[in-house]
Amino acid sequence: MTDPSSSPADGDLSGVFRRRPGSAHLHEQVVFWADEDSGLKAIIGIYSTALGPALGGTRFYPYPSEQAALEDVLNLSRSMAYKNALAGLDHGGGKAVIIGDPATDKSEALLQAYGRFVDSLGGRYVTACDVGTYVADMDVVATQTRFATGRSEAYGGAGDSSVLTAYGVYQGMRASAQHLWGSPSLAGRTVGIAGVGKVGVHLVDLLLEDGATAVVTDVSAPAVDRVRRAHPEVEVLADADALVRADLDIYAPCALGGALDDVVVEVLRARVVCGAANNQLAHPGIEKQLADRGVLYAPDYVVNSGGVIQVADELHGFSFERAKAKAGAIFDTTRRVFALAEEEGVPPAVAADRLAESRMAQGAGRRRPG
């Protein structure tokens, strides 16, 4: 593996390592890139192209070191491969990170240099928005490459993906209710939402329309005020700790990752966990602790895939109804995960991984010569 402390210049792909037969490293390709003129320092990780070009967002973040950035891109690109596989997309998994503070380091020149970086991979990786990057940024990136999605409607894109992300989580909740209580209706159920930002606020709307009771919390006062103005009947709790201890049917982590740790699992009173946040399990083994306590966990990357479904659809000329129909299939996928978990006696998180790995293996078999 190339030493991450020596990033190649713009246009130089010497900072590449590839998967070798029998290698313990599972990523197909990782590329380091730097552009002195714009200040760009970035890494793209491609975990798998077994199902098609790798698809995943660009995270712009002030990492303390290139090693920390590398670890993040490796983890995130793997997660995207699993998410895309279970979303039924003809895409593998990839992710990019730009090292820096988006508030001070982001510029049009930097985003253009990044677009050239993406383009240099010839379509093996397709990028979109993530933490620190937005629709307007993808419009700039797309001036340098056709392998960028998540653009604004003014430039032929689909715009904000939070509506379909929330819709997919809602479908995951319906599947959980069907599995646990015998009906997909959420009427009469109490759902606690930790984080009512772009996704959480839409989730509140969907739940209330279905007759559920919503209880929310958020560290952002403006986010809470927005919910209160739209829905005065929604109860607001002080913090996430109060929410997990409340009498809930469903707990929906919709903010930061790592929301399910040992303390939360011990005090959680909800029967179901189903939310939009990525990487909800704080460490390996939490999925078993949830199962041992009788808590049904809808794996995060299964239910929160509505956003990636939308940006993938944009590559084919966006149709909201077509993308919404595909996001609606999250209901059936979540039920398949639960059924396999019961059949094989494993937690749903393990069952989801097995289903994703099976689809990726089938894709690799179809793409293998002969």
C-alpha cells in the first residue's frame, strides 16, 4: 500500500493500491490525489464494482491526519457497497473524502480539481453529496466530469434527497411493524425521533399521516422550532437520553452515528429500532445485545437507502415516481432481512450483510470472464 503521507500530484495515479488475488485487503482500489494550486487533498476508495460502477458520496471534513481520512474512506466505501447491493442498485460501493474544513477551504477551483480527480477514474466511481458537500457543490464538480450525481434541478439533477430517505425509513418501520405486530400500520404507535434535521422532519410528517404519535429531540433549537410550528401536537424531549428511556414503540436515530451503545441498549424501552442515521451500532456485538433484549433492529443501511436510490436514478434521467417506487421496495427488503434472521438464528444486521454479500458474489460471477 502506498504511504498515505506522500499524496500524488493532480493527474498522477501513483498513489493507488489494488486488490490482489488472495489479499486480505478487500478494496479493489484506493487513490490519493492532491492539487497544489487549489489545495485539494482527497482520497477515493472503491470497495467493489461487482454490481457496476461504485457509487458513494464525497465527505469534506477536517480530518486530524491522512491516516484518519483513509480509515474513514475505507469504512464508508465498504458500507456503500452493502447499501447499494441491498437497495437493488446496479452499483458497487465507493466513497471519497476531501481533507479540510469546508467552511474555509472549499472553493470553486478546489471542487473543479476534485471533479478532474473523479473523471480520471473513467467511470469506475460516481460521486454525490455527503457530509460537508451539497447539491451546489455537485453542480461545480459536474463541470469537470459526467460521473457526478445529486445535482440541482436547475442543472438536470434531482435536488434534495432527504424526502426519499425519510420515505425509505418509514417503509422500514412499516416492515418492522408487520413483522412484530402483524400489521404494517403505525396508527396508535409511538415513535421517538432523535434528530429532526432534513430527514427527520419529513419522517415526522409521514408518521403523523399514518396515525402515529411522534416524540422528538434535537440539539438544534431551530430544527425543533420548525417541527413545533408545523405540528404543535408533537412532544419535544430535552435530549436523546430522555428519548431512549421514554415509553416508545419505535426508536428512530436520525442524527449521528454510534447512537446504539451499551448504555442505550441497556435502558432502551422501544421494541423496534429503525432510523436514518448511518453506522448506528457503536461497536460489534451491539446487534446481539439488541436481539437478546428482544429489540428488533432494522439495519440502518437497509432502511436509509432512499437517498442513494434517488441519486442513482438521476443518472438515468430522474423520475421521482420511479425512484419512489424503488424506495418503496425497502419494505420488502426489510422483511426479507427479518425472515432470514429468524431462519438462520442470527441478528438482522448479520442477515442483512449475508444478503448483500450474496448479491455482490452473484454480480462478480456474472462479470467474471468465462
